[in-house]
Amino acid sequence: MLSAQPSFTQEIQLYCYPNSSQGKLVKRYKRFFADIELDSGETITAHCPNTGPMSGVCEVGSRVLLSHNPSPKRKLAYTWEAIEVLGHQQKPIWVGVNTNLPNRVVKELLTQRLLTDLEPYETVRSEVKYGTNSRVDFLLEGTSSGKPIYIEVKNTTWSDGPLAKFPDTVTDRGQKHLREMMAVMPQAQAVMLYFINRSDCDSFAPGDDRDPTYGQLLRQAIGQGLIVLPCRFSVSPAGLSFIGLAAQQFN
């Protein structure tokens, strides 16, 4: 059952990958490391900024996109940014795997007032303390209703055909965030923003088969007024572009 229809906007590029290069995935190991064979033939070790299982987006031999940022402060000069996979329409697509980027991109969305499903607001603050030893990704203040808006961002790359799902593993942290979001209502508005880091998914659902507790908590929170915004993004070697909202599918 679809609880909402997708809305679309003109594609808007919000982020460009710096100093990008390509290669193929040799292996990922110890969560934070990936060996990549560059197109030049050189094999390097890149930082993998994704601690999750990366379900369906970590196939050895796939083409990958890297950014190159050499610095004496960095142990690894390369960062793994994206991977090319076969989308549900049997066409190659890029999927973003750098979990550090969604918050940067969402801040641009909020600063440029591109999420029209939110009521008007005056200020955007990042990493604001709330709940029990937590920080909300974004806090919007000066709203027309007078209620602040709390926004949590979740990177989403796992798919079942055109359906994007979150989470792809049990997430105690994600469950905690949902409980804390429910605690701030009704004194504030609460938003879960799912950053769909691939262009071939036009609908979203909770990953009940991987974490049924998360799915139950999400539905409970929606019943109490939580707003769900599944935001779709197109990924290419040039960067990340916003392409609108996905439909929401809850059984």
C-alpha cells in the first residue's frame, strides 16, 4: 500500500566530487579499507566511509569512484565515493557509498529551502544536542508554527527493485533515534529524512526483514506525527543531484 505518491522537482546538482578518479574494487576489509585498482593500473588502499554491510553495493570487480585528497593529516589519500551497480531496470547506475556526504548535501537542501514539504523556517543548525547523549542532525527554528523542527538523516543504498529500504541491518542507534524523536513530540516537529543515494528507486519502505523493531518503531512514530521524507538523489561521477521525493510504502 502506498501512503503517499512521489513528488518530483527539477534535478538540482548540490555536490561535486573533488579530484575524482575511477577504478575497480579489489576487496573491502576491516570495514574502513578498500583496495582499488585504478584505471592507471596502480592498486591503492582507499578509506571506506561506510561502516554498514553495504548490501548489494560492494561487489568485487565493480567500477568505483574515488576522490583524491592528499594531506599530511590523512592516513589515506583516497576516499571511496560511489560504486557502479546494475539497477533494477538492468542499466548500470552509480550508488553513493560515502556516508559522510548526506548531511553536507541535506544542509544545502535546507539552506536553499528546496524541501517544500517543510513549513517555512528562519535558521538551520547542525549537530544540536538532544535526548540521551545524542545530537540531532539538523534543528530548524523560527518556523511559522513556532515549533522547532528536528531532522535525522539516514543514508539509504539497499534496494529491492525500485523500492529503497532502510535499514539493511539491525541498528540499535537508529532505534534510539526514533525513540528520541518521539520524545520531542508534540513540543516540536520531527522528521526522518531518508537519503536515497541512487536514482533507480522511486519508493521507500522500512527494512522490516533486517530490523523488524526499527520498522515497528517507525510506524509508531508516524502514528504520533513523525514526518517521513524519502529524498531521491542521482549519483554520477560529476556529483550528487536532488531529484525529488519517493513514494512511501508501508504494509
